Amino acid sequence: MTTAREQIHVSREWLDLAKRLPARGRVLVVGASDSGKTTLCRWLMSKLPMEARPALADADTGQSQVGPPGCVGWRFAGTHDFGFFFAGDTTAATCPVATLAATFRAVTAAEAAGATVVLVDTSGYIGGRGGFDYKCAKVEVLAPAHVIVLGDSPEIKRLLAAWHNDDRVTIHRLSQSERLQQKTREQRTAWRTEKWAEQFAGADLRRISLQGKAISGLPTAAELRARSLSFSDLQGLLVGFHDRQRRGVCLGLLHSLDLRGQELLVRAPAQAEEAAGLAFGLLRVAADGQELGRIV
């Protein structure tokens, strides 16, 4: 991860790009993991005109710099306040529809709040048919005016071929920085463990009534049996609490579920009790931040 104290190496490509970007519209940044997307987004956010109220939507749910993991967060340039939308996992590979929906909601929320240009930082999920379809769907759903593409891998070339001669979008191709350090799986997991621990520090076990709340993502008994699981195996499952507009209120960790009594016992902050609805994710997490695996 890049910190505020680290010096960003700015190439001529980046300087030229900053001159060409608009002060209005949606800008999507695409590239493999560790290609420099987040660093580029942070630098561009400082170069876009402040009168345009630029906003960043961070759709890299595994290494998000805005909001908690497993969510798509957004914020205005120069602020620390953020909003977020629950996706349910730290990779779009397991929940592409939920992650795409959360990204769309984050972008439109930023625009509704007054942003005229929204920069969308995406994950490195570009491999295989799944990654290809997901990135193509993101362009179709978000309809960005500009797409910034980093790198020249076979996966990137495949995406560029799909977007070739598409008059709806302007493609900007950038080289992948050679100064970036590749992060190991262990480093990524350790970073998320710290973020999860911060998220649930001080959260208490609470009984939450399900009556009158919007509920999504809960697997059926048949779906669990197909995976050799039962409802008792869902302990630690990530739960996203939201308001009536699906805006994130807080996250929780499932302790137990009483379907007959229409309530759940969950480790969460007090805001969970007033949420209009909740969505169950796919990832299980311990209170200390350790990831326990997925229910897929």
C-alpha cells in the first residue's frame, strides 16, 4: 500500500494523462494486481480541479483504501469522510454481481452528492473468462467516458480488443511502473487482518430482530446441504447492515441465527440495531480479524 509519506514517481505518461482527463464524467482505471492503479488514482485525485469536486470510488474490495474490506467505498478528494456499499467478499471473483452493484451505487452516490468527475479504482481481477466478463460488464454498467488501462499483459490485450473502436469510451494506455513492489498473498492477508480487527474493535454481541428488515444473501438450507454445511457453520459470516438506500451503516459478524424466532446474534456496533436491512456475505472472519474461509 502507498502511504502519504511515500514519494510517488510521476512519469511523463502520467503528466500527459492529467492534461487530457475531463473535469466531468466517470473515469475507470483497469489493470492487474500491483500495476499501480491505486497510486495513480491517488495522484490523479490531487490533480483534478477541486471545483469539479472529484470523488474516488474504490472497487478493490480486497485492498480498499476507502472504507472497510469487502465493500466499495467512496469519498471526495481532500476528505477522510466516506460512504460505502456492501459487496460481501474481498474478491469480485466469488460475487461479481454484488460487487458490480456496489460499485454502481458508490459512483451514483458520489454524483448525487455533487461530484462531477468520479475516478473508479478497480481490482486486479482480470484473468480468465470470469475476469474478462466482469471488466466488460463494468464498462457496460458504469458507462465511463474514459478508461485508463495499465500494463500490456495478455489479459489486458484481450480487454483492449473488446473495447477497440467503441466510440462511447476513450481509452488511455499507460505502462506499468517498474518501481512498484509486488505484494505477496501473505502481505495482503496481513493487511486485511489489521483492517478487520480495527473494524470490529469494541463491537459487542447484539440480538437483532429480523422482522421488518430487508434481508439478502442468506443461503437456503438446501444450498448449505449441497456444500455439506448447516446454519451452525455460518458463525463468523460477514454481515453488512444498510439503510433504505442500501448505503452501508456498519458491518457485523454472525454468531448465531434463529430463523424461527426471526433474530440473529451478531457482533456489531450499536448502529446495526437501527439498520433498515442487512446482507449476508460469503467470507467468514474472526473477531481478531483472521479470515476463516468462505461458504462457497
